[in-house]
Amino acid sequence: MDTSEEHLLRQAIGLARAAREAGDPPFGSLLAAADGTVLAEERNTVLSDGDITAHPELKLARWAARELDPATAAATTMFTSCQPCGMCAGAIDRSGLGRVVYALSTEQLLALKPGGGFPGFRQDGPALLDEASAVVDGFYT
Ligand SMILES: [Zn+2]
């Protein structure tokens, strides 16, 4: 990582600080073009919005998918104060962003978070293969 990328990562950490100062969880992210131009920036607003999905990485992935053509999205880099969670990683994958640079890893975050991560949930399946397949079959052609 060069000094210009460190500068962008520090900006993402600054957005995390702003989120904390606003009473939200301390996470921030920005999306930069290949030349380092900041295209969009977001901070966590989970508490102030009452929205469990209001992570900055997810908001930026949705913005990119809506506003950028695929080639432009692929040329961008997301700089984020913490490694994206599973929800955000899925959205980033679907948005076609080219790269993510993060400061804290998930393991490093969990070391700072009493009680650790999320409790997880039970999943049962697959089931009703014929009925479920009939709804999907032919959609992806
Ligand atoms: Zn997330």
C-alpha cells in the first residue's frame, strides 16, 4: 500500500470516528476511482437510522451498482475502516467493485468487541427441490 492509499484509508477511519461521534457504531468507508478521486463516502448509521443494514460498505456497494457502469465499478477501490462483514461482502461481490482495502481485520475487531460476533442461526434445507426449481428454471438464460 502506497502513501496515497494510506491517506484514503485514514479518511475512512475519519468517517468511522465521525460515526462514533454521532452515536453510531464506529465504521466508515469510501469508494475511490483508480486515480484516487473519492467518488462516494459513507459511515455507519445503524443506530441513527434504526436499520441493521446501514453499514457503510453496503451503502457504497448499492450506490456503485446503481450509479456506475460495470467497467467503472471494477476500476474502483473501497477503503474501509474494518474488513467487510458477511452481509457487506455479499453486496460488494454483487456490485462488481474491483478491490477492498481495510484497516482492522474481523479478528482484530472482535478482540475489541466484548461478546464477540453475532450468534448465528439455524438453516434447514435443501427441501422441495422440484417445486423450488420450477420457479427458477429458465430464468437465467
Ligand atoms: Zn457490514
